Amino acid sequence: MDDESDRQTAIGTKGSDTEEPIFAIGEFIGRIYEVRRVLGSGGMGQVLEAHDHSLDRRVAIKASWPTLDLPAIREEARAMAAFRHPTLITVHGIGVHRGIDYIVMERIYGVSLADMLEQRLVSAQPFSAAEAVPILKAVAEGLSVVHQAGIAHRDVKPGNIMLSPDGRVVLMDFGLFLPEFSFSKADMVAGSPPYMSSEALTGQLLPGSGPLVDIHALGVTAYEMLTGELPRMAPTLPELYDVHMEEVPDIRVLRDDLPESLGTLISEMLAPAAGDRPQSAEHIAWMLDAVLTEASSEKTRGVERVLIVEDDADIAKLESFYVMRSIGKEVEVRIVGNGEEAVDALRSFDPDVMILDLHMPKMNGIEVCMYMRGSHLAEKCTIVLVSAGAQEDDRQLLHQLGIRHFLVKGAKLGSELGELLKTLDAS
């Protein structure tokens, strides 16, 4: 279990080892949860990783800073515990330790959308519509669930959206969740300014306006995913409000390759006036689903595409030979020699099948799979793992990622690969 957790990228671990923990490392909470490390800290509190000795599992524990005079964190726990949806985190329990309220939640592994955006910015490769829309749709569906219960999130942004290796999209940080009736009593600006709506910036929030604040923030997130830029920027809150009153940014000026329906939807979500935005997250999810359906119906493919990821040139040639021979029709084959090149190829090549070496320097096959699943790259691609000696824990982890095809490097590799390719081609 420890090996698996070390292999996976932990959510919110930036600088976590240097943070002073609210509860000491090694301390037992409720005689069950042993604190292992800090996962992340913020102005409102801290999230720690702990081991649940009663059920032998890793959990996350969120606690408020003891010096802050804030509403009880258990209110957040009750709000979260009322929901059951893949996009929403599961609450295991609540308690008080040394006078500090805490929540016990499921431990999510993966990377934040903010980290993913940072990587894309460095490589100058914003999300494609095919990559972004499923993530946005999942968040919209999660927001729809909480909105229907009369609750708003108020801090939707890439830093609070987590991408799990199994493809799950999780909306995090419910610290600003408020019941709708609380909006008329709000006496402070809450949220992250670049993602806030005009009414949130001024604090002029009325009962029932919460979902529209979240919808605007999701629109900003969509714009940022697809362009690498924020739609509105200003050095101060008053100036940012003034920018909101100007013309709505048209995303298709920067991305004319996007479906027109997607560009229109994002512009509507960014509307300065709350009444001009889509009036429900459910409607947004439905519209995003329509974008996916439209793209799927328009997509045609003349040939099969196979990506071979192998650092041994001789084995790569062997695999290429059996691909060409087994499929029995025109097929496009691309060969790359490492995991980083594989990630680039997944974005541009969109293969039907990827034959992936498990053991490679720098970025190994498991890391490629985790990145691929978390980023929603080539979601319809079938992965065939090839290894000279995969360990059982490797196989279990890959199975959790939805990978079912494993081949052993050796004398039978060519024939077994050929038979598998024939089966995949016929299915």
C-alpha cells in the first residue's frame, strides 16, 4: 500500500513537507487515524494524509487553523456528506481532537487542473476541445447536484478541480460552500478574484444567485483551459469589476478551431449580468454533452492508428512488423522512444491502440498511463502494456487504471501481439 501511494502523484503536495502540521506527524486522532504528512495548507485550514488503522486505508483529514474564528468545519462536512456523486468527494466522518474540529474524507490521488494548466502553459499546448469538454461536463454535473440541494460552492477554479488517474474528475475544497439563504447575509467578498463574477466582486449576492456565481467561475475555467489565459485581468478588485462591464471576451478570437456551440456557451457563462448566463449547471452539462455528440458524429477516420512507445529500437521494429502484418489493411504506425514523446504523440496522433513499454527511463509506462487518464487524452485508445517483468503491484495499479492487456517480452511477444491486434481490429 505504501509503495502504491509513493508511485502516484499526490494531490496538493506542493511544499507540503515544509508546512507546520495542525496535528503532529505520527499523532493518532480518535485512536484510529495516524497522521502521515501534510497534503496542503491554505488560509482556512490544512489537509493531512492519515492511515485509517481500523480499515487499513489512506484517508485525508481536513482541519481548521485553531487561531481562526470560523464557522465549525463540521457544517462543511454535513454539506458534503449529503451528496453521492463521482465528482464530489466522499466524507467518512467528523470529530474533535484537542479542541479542533476535523473532517475525515476519502484520499484522492492525481493532479490538480491548475498543475495541468501550468504544464500545458510551459509546453504552449492548451487543452483541445476533446480534452476539456469531458472535464467541464463532469464539474457541471457535480455542481448541478449541490445546486439542486440549495448549496453553492463559491470557489470553483482549476486549483479546486482534481484529475484522478482513473479518469475521475473531483471538485474539491468545500470550505466556502454556503446555503442559498446565506447569500443575502454575505458581508465579505469570498472566492478567487480572477474567477469571480461581477456580483461576487461587489458582494451584491441575493438568495438564489449562488449557482450563477459558480457558472461564471466554470466559464472562466473553461476559457483558461482552452486558451492558457484568463478572460479578464486587473490589478485591483474595482478595476477588475470595470473590466467585467466591458464586452464579453470571445474565445474564438484566440481559438477559431473550437466548435461554434462551445464558444457561444462559454461566452454566455462569462456574461457580466447574472440573468444573461445559463440558469443551471444541469443545462451546461447538457450543452457540453451535445458538443461531444456533435464532435463524435463529425469525426471520421480513414485508417487505424497505432502508437508504439519503446526505448529498444529492435523491439519497436518487431512490434511495428506485427502491427502491419496482423491488421491486414492500411495502418498508420508511429514509434516514439520515451514517455515524454508518448504524451506529445497522444495529443496530436490520437491512436486507436498504444503499445507501451512499462519500464522506461524518466517517465515510465505507469506514469504515462496516469497522465493520459488524468488528462483525458486519447480516451478511446486501447493500451497494450509490454514488460520483461512486471511486478504484481504494477499489474494491480494498471488494472485500476482500466488497462487489461499485458504482454511479456520474449520469444512469444510477436505472435501474442499479432493475435491481440487481430482481436482488437475485429471488435
